[in-house]
Amino acid sequence: MQISFVNAQSNKTGKIWYTSPANASVKDDPNGWMNDPEWLKALPVGNGHIGAMVFGDVNKERIQLNEMTLWSGSMDEGDNPEAAKSLSQIRSLLLGQV
């Protein structure tokens, strides 16, 4: 995989151009703190609060989501004791079973 960083002339924003997708079929490393090679090839998107890694494999799409309050590794208290009530609805919306 080759990654090219291109500077757009019109608005001076950076662009990342991937020449091939990440392999969405590869399982994550069971040690969650290890970076696996295919995850590093995925396209990072987000705004600092909610983000995703988009693998881009047209045969098997895979998107890993992360939302700031789901991360338990910070000092902030982000737990919502009412969250469990919405879990089934969230799963249905994410899986298109509305």
C-alpha cells in the first residue's frame, strides 16, 4: 500500500490518497493495544469527538466507530447510567434493522 499526501491548491487543505483499500477481512489483534497492519491502512475520519476507521474494501465494508464518551481511558467521567436503556435501539439502527 502506498499513501500519498497531496496539498490541494484551491483551499490549502491536506488530502490523503490511498492506492488500495485495507483488508477488511483481517481480524483485529486480540491485544487491543497493538496496532495491526490492516488497521493502520484504514482511513481515519472524524472531528475530534466522534471518529471512525474506514477500511474501504468493496467486497466487505468495515467501519470501526469511536465516540469520545465511549473511551474509558481518560480522567473524564463519561459514563451515562441511563445508556443501557437505549442499547437495543442503537444496535437496530447500526445494523439497519429498523
